[in-house]
Amino acid sequence: MNWFGFALLSAFFAALTAILAKIGIRDVNSNLATAVRTIVIVFFAWGIVFFEGTTKQLGKISSFSLLFLVLSGLATGLSWLFYFRALQLGNASQVAPIDKLSLVITIILAAFILREKVTMQILMGAVLMVIGAILVSLSK
């Protein structure tokens, strides 16, 4: 399977995450719900690493890579905390599109930090994503 197939699977499970989380956070503190979810992810991810036998590669991670993986983990944690709180306060069908504006922010950050090329097609797609997210999130 290529990157596109994996990206579609990621989108599907991200959507399923929103629905399952919205159901699961009923009468649960959003930070506690995030912590429970995180424990599941930790066991799941490490289970895969142990199953694959890739734990021996742990010592080969450079300090540079480790720093950015830790920073990425912190960003993920903050994202999840805010996402669960938003889900608790709003409708999943309104929260998810705003959360998906991360796509547009990623394009902007990738252009400035990673020096990725932004074509007119990418720019127009990003504009349409913003318009779509706003239209969906504002619907009643």
C-alpha cells in the first residue's frame, strides 16, 4: 500500500475517533478522558514495537531526532487535550472540521519551516478547506 492508502485509513480512524470520543466523554472530565485514551495508545504502540522486534533500534535514535519526537509528542498531547475539551463542549460534526484546519496550518508551516513548495493548486485547495470547515462548523 502507498502513502495515499495509509492516509485514507488515517482519515477513517480519525473520524471514528471523533465519534467514539464524543460518546465516551459523556460525564467524564475531558482531561481524564484524554489520559485514558493516551494509556491505550501507549500500550498499543509499544505492543506493535515489541511484536515487530524494533525495540533494539531505540538506542540508535539520535538526540536530534529524539528532541523533535518529544516535541511532537508534547504538541500531540496539547492537541488531544484541546480536542477532547472541544468535543465535550460542541458537536462532533462542528468540532471535527475546525480541527481539520490543521491541514491548512500544516501547509503553511511546511512551507516556512520545511521549505516545501506551495503551488497554486495547493493554495486553492487550502482556501477551499477553510471555506468548507467554516461552512460545516457553522451549520445548525
